[in-house]
Amino acid sequence: MSDCIFCKIAAGDIPANKVYEDDDVVAFHDIKPAGDVHFLLVPKRHVESLAHCGADDAAMLGKLMLLVPKLATEQGLERGFKTAINTGRGGGQEVFHLHVHVYGNK
């Protein structure tokens, strides 16, 4: 999607403080952190929200969730962390590209 900020970050068109990247996923620090550590995991393929996922997205969703504890630990959140997926305007979603917030205090 040409006007999506997360698609532009995933493509490398907009710089971000990345903590992880592979062929399918990019993770980067949130610009408005809600804790000592706050990063987002974003699929590189544009999906508007969790409500727009189907059975064919199961592998992508599983990959995101399995990366959460690994990256949280690498970012210093050994004591624990929170995750959030805001879905739709009513759910507080501001950028309409699926993303998982991971945050906490060291």
C-alpha cells in the first residue's frame, strides 16, 4: 500500500530504529514509548488489522507471536512485558497496518 507508513518502514523508505528484520517481519521501537522498552512487530505484507486476517494468515500471526518473547528478552524485558493489538478505530488503532505492541519496564 503506497501511503502506509508501516509499509514504507518495512520497505526501507522511512528510517526506523529496528530491533529485528527478516523476509516477513520487521520490528522497531515506537516513537511514543509507553515504557522503558516499547517496540512494534509488523508483517511486511500489508494487512489492515487483525479483523482482516483469515485462516491463510495463521502462519504469519504465529510467527509474530513467537517472536514477541524472544525480542522482549533481547530488549531487556526479562521480568515480563505487555502486548497489545489495537484493532479498528474503536479499538484505538491509529495506523491501519496490523502491528503488535510490546512494552514494559526494565
